[in-house]
Amino acid sequence: PSASTKASESILKYTALDDIPVGVKKLTDSFHKNGKTHSIQYRLNQLRNLYFVIKDNQDAICDALFKDFGRVPTESQILEIDGSLNELVHTMANLHNWLKPEPVKDLPITLKSNPIYIERIPYGVVLIISPFNYPFFLSFSAIIGAIAAGNVVVFKPSELTPHFSQLFTNLLSEALDDDLLFTINGSIPETTKALEQKYDKIMYTGNNAVGTIIAKKAAETLTPVILELGGKSPAFVLDDLSEKELTVVARRIAWGRFTNAGQTCVAVDYVLAHDSIKERLVREIVKVVKEEFYPELNKDNKDFTHIIHDRAVSNLSKIIKTTKGKIVVGGDVDEASRYVAPTVVDNVDWDDSTMKGEIFGPILPILSYSSLDEALSRLQSRHDTPLAQYIFTGGSTSRAKNPKLNKISQQIRSGGAVINDVLMHVALTNAPFGGIGSSGSGSYHGWFSFRAFTHERTTMEQKLWNDFVLKARYPPFTEKNQKL
Ligand code: NAD
């Protein structure tokens, strides 16, 4: 085991490999045999227990995340807990409605009197694998969707946040029936063992390399997967912004990059600014970083989160070293405390190290363009389908009235898009959140989680007295039989 696995194991109790098939089987039997999850009341009771356990332990969650990677507690509260509890309340308030069979309009081949409807039935046993970066929000939102939909859940949190994962394991087992949820803790061996079991749906959130492993493994048993992956999400800054507007844009971009020290799947990965406003934008971003957000630009700043592990620090440090001459603010690294300063890199070229893969850290490369068409074709050929795209414009936000905005949003396919802001679409309780192409497939949140974890079963009711109307379908196909 690596040093980080050993450190994690000293805080988080890893699940014994032999216990994994036993635990999954127990849950599978529970789904099939006791059928508890078919009851709406049971689902609601479990969700309510979860609500109170989290509500009572918010500070402990923030504290655990601070221990794990110096996560600023206010960021944990605002970006993980508040939104998650809102989504839970929304789910509970709407569950009765969501479960109502949806009537299907009569079609010519059916008879008027036959009810046809879509029922949303649980898949059965769902495996949810979550990452470290928002370990509460990303797993909680999926878990409540799966429970609301009537599934039993096998849950694998990240081993990279051992304090949080141990606390969350305890809270889940305190709140939930052990016929409903089984948590598997550990790293690659435990996850691999978990993946050897049979599920009815798998949801993975994390990086693309592991996403590929999960999708291949799931394909062996034709298990459907939801993949929530990463990518390089661009922020376009158009040439039509006033001085005053650029100040706001700079603040929003800086927040979109440096929150959680850049370890956000929908973070602004890089900026593409029109060359007529680029200088002013860079000046404003530097000002925001140095004067507004982080006046003490050092490792002791309590408002800046640290990096998850040594390997990530060393990767970020390498990127910083190769871009030395272009750094306009930041650039400091303290390996001992895993601190990487908020760093802005100006005059970036498409071939620079910052533009190779998803940065996933507090480094903001800024590129300029003179021709939007050229910039778009560069982007299409390199980072085709990011998880998010952000477009800042001083003009109309209506695509019909803003041809440049229209062109970007048409030509760049992305999981989500926000005009004149960043990140906020993730917090929408009842809008689908997910990627496209390399940034993933499938989506969730609110109703869309419920949909993601249910099968849409078309059900048709027929009468037994009406065979005379249906006789034309039976052989022999004589003329007499074909007539009504
Ligand atoms: P991570 O290292 O915590 O890994 C995620 C999960 O995969 C963990 O539970 C881990 O145990 C498991 N895992 C790791 N290696 C494995 C292997 N070889 N086989 C099986 N399981 C394995 O998190 P991460 O991947 O570093 O997270 C960061 C990435 O996730 C970024 O690319 C980010 O963009 C992406 N992300 C996407 C979303 C989204 O909603 N689309 C959200 C958050 C993060």
C-alpha cells in the first residue's frame, strides 16, 4: 500500500474484502425478499432520519473536511451541506407526485378503454462510487435519489477523505436501516472487489481513467452506468464588456477557479478572453486575488483550501515550474501543508502545460483570441465536450440577439452552461446535472435523480371481454377473420 493509503487506513476502517460479497448479497436479498423499499412511507421515513442526522452533525462534517484537506468550513457549509439538505427536502416534498404513474395518450392500436401508463420502478441494487472533492454533496445527492426511487444502495466513498468518510459511514448507519444501505470503505482492492458483485445500476463520479475501468467492468454484466466525469471547462470573455462589468467578471471567474482550491469538477479550467479586453481582465483578476479574496497570500490563509494529496501537489508544482515566466500572481507551493497558492498565468499558448489536461487545482491560465471562429475550432479539436462552459457578455443574454453567444453555445457542446456566472447550475435542485461525451453520461439532482434511479416501465391494461375486436391478429388470416 502507498503512504497515502496507509495514512488513510489509520483513520478510516477499511471493509474486509470477504465482507464485501456478504454485504452486497444481504442487501440484494433484502431488496427481493422483504420488499421494504416498495413502500413510499418507508422511503420517506429513511430520508427523514437522514435529514435529522445530517442537520445535527453539520459542524462535525465541516470539521472532518477541514482535517482531511484544510477545506474552509464556510465552503463546506455553503457548497456541500446547505444545497444537499435543500435537495433532500425537495425530494421528500415531491416524492408522492413523482411516483404517480404517468398516463400515456391513447394510440390507434389500443382500445379507448385500456389504461396505459409509465410506472417508475426501482432498478434494485445500486452501486454509488464517489470522489473526494465534494465528498458529501456528490454522494448524498445520489444516495437520496436512489433511496427515493426505491433502491437499496451499496455506497463507496473516497478513501482520500478518511475523516469525513468514517464520520459519514457512522452517520449513515445511525440514520438508515441496514437492509437499505451498505457502505464499503477502502481503496482500489476494495473497490475492485465491490465491482465484482452484480448490481442493477452503477453510478461513478470521478476521473475519466477510473470511469473507463468502471464502464468496462459494468459492460461485462450489461449493467447500466451513470458516469459523472471531469474535463477542461472554459470561460469565454467577449469583447463587449464595460470596465465596471469586467470587475464583476473577474470576481466571478476567480471564485469559479479558486473555490475548494480549484478541486471542482465544473471549475473554470481556463479563460479565453478577447484580446481587446484581456489586459484589463487580467489586471482585475490579479486585484481580486491579492486585494479582495486573499490579502494574506500564504499557507496560513484560513479562507483558502489545501490540496488533497502529495501527488496532486507535485503535479501542480510541475505545471507551475514550467510556466514560471508567465505567472502574474501566486506560484508558491508548500509541500508540507499541501498548499498551492492561487496562481494566475497570463499569455498562455494552446501548447502550454496548463492546457494539457484538467488542472484540478488553483491555477488559472488565461489565453486571448482575436478571431472567435479560430478559438472555437481550436477548442473543438482539443477539448471537445467539457462538463461546463461559461460565457461572459455585456450584450444581450438572448441568443437570438447576441450572435457571438449563440455561436459559442451552438458550437461547444457541454454538460451544462452558465451565462455571466460560474458553478451555480450545480446547485439547482431540480435541473439535470451531468456531462456529455468525455465529461460523462447520464444526469441527476431532484427529479432527475429519481429518474436516473428508476426504470420507466410502460404498462398496458387489457380487457378479457374484447377478444372479438382483436381477432384480426390471430391466424388463420382468412377474410372472415379480418373483418370486425
Ligand atoms: P477519487 O480519487 O476520490 O476517486 C473516485 C473514486 O474512485 C473513489 O471512491 C476511489 O476509491 C475510486 N477508485 C480510484 N481508483 C480506482 C480504481 N483503479 N478502480 C476502481 N475504483 C477506483 O477522485 P478523483 O477521481 O481524483 O476526483 C476528481 C475527478 O473527478 C476530476 O476529474 C473531476 O473533474 C471529477 N469529478 C466529476 C464530477 C462530476 O459531477 N462530473 C464531480 C466531482 C469530480
